[in-house]
Amino acid sequence: MMRGGPGLGNIAPAQSDYFQATKGGGHGDYNTIVLAPSTIQEIDSLMQHAFELADRYRNPVLILGDGMLGQMMEPVELASRANTVEKDWILTGAEGRPSRIIRSLILKEGGLEEHNTHLQKKFRAIKQREVMVDEENTGDAGIVIVAYGTTARIAKEAIERVRSDGIKAGLIRPITLWPFPVRAISDAGSRARCILVVEMSAGQMVEDVRLAIEGKCPVEFYGRTGGGVPTIEQVEEKIREFSAKHKG
């Protein structure tokens, strides 16, 4: 649950650990699967999904929320915890089968590069199979907001307000921050006049959005830092501002 920073910071919500979660964390060419819930119900469902992904790919999975989700009260229907992924790699003893060896120390000449090649193949498969994204009103949108977690909830309400005034705005909410929903954002950039990224940070996910857009349309940014939370009115104002700026 991300809080305002840097350092000890405060207990207010933030989204300033996006880089750390999706791009950092340790040594070597690897990726961590990152899931971004926007409701308490989704935290529960993604928790189950996280264990399944971790077992299926033998890969770390991180559920990345913010301080507001960490303190929120909402009705939740708890899901059953039946993990059906068959784990043919676990160490259960070698009775009736060959022994299994799990290790990360690979000293044979060329062995570590071969291992990395295998891992990159796995990461490509995750990118192809496991992207999760929620889209609303993007088909006719002149301006598309990209936001995740609590910020997406705020943006959704702002979008409803401006659409009632005839401004065609849509929302793309990444649920997987890695693998990132590149195709959905790229397709939206081909149709829209402008993309607006809203984050509770100085601008982190916006870099991945710009890479996905590849210059197809302008990408604008609005962020709050240090535990500051964008209001519906502030996001609404930015939608109106950038919609007018990129009208034609």
C-alpha cells in the first residue's frame, strides 16, 4: 500500500512506488508481475489470481494498492481459495520419481545466459497471455484518461460529469501494471486526439503510456504528490482544459 513519500513520508495515499514495483527491485534481467486493484473486492479477487500466476510462472507477483484502499471500508464477497495450478516443480520428496533441483547459482560457462534466455521466453509469454485492462467509453472518446487504482475511481466520476456536457471522454484502467496494456493504449492513441494520464505521483506510469502511444497523439499529465489526492473537480477541470487544447 503506497504512502506519501519520500522517506518516512506520511500515511496518506500515493502512487509514487510505480517505478520501484514495475522496473526495480533487484539484480538481473527479470520482471515482476504487478496487479493494481481499484476496489476492496478487486483486492480479494486479485489475491487469488496472484497466487495462481506465481505458481503458474514461478514468478514474483506484487499487488500494488495505495493508502486509500488500505483504509477503505467496502462490502466484499470473499472468494474461495481453490488453487488449481499443477506444480510439477515443488519439492515433495523424490519417492517414485527423479529428484528435482531448484537453484539460482549457475556457474557453468554459458549456463547463466542460457537460463536468462529461458526466462525471457517466459516473460514474453506473460506479456501475451496475462494483460488485464478495463476500458470505458474509449470507442468514441476524443480524450482518453489513463489511471489506475484509486485515481481511476476519481477519474471515472469526472468522466461521467464531462460526458453529460457533451465532452467525449473515456477511461483506460490498467489492472496489470506489468505486463502493461500497451496494445489497448496504443489503439486508443490511434483514435483519440489526446491522452491524459492522472497519477498520485510526479509522473511515473506516464512514461510507459508515452512509450505505448509512440507519438500517435499528445500525452498530457496531471499529478499530485506527497499524499495529495486529486479531486473529482480537479480532474474534471484538466479534462476540459486538455480537451479544448487538442480540439482540432
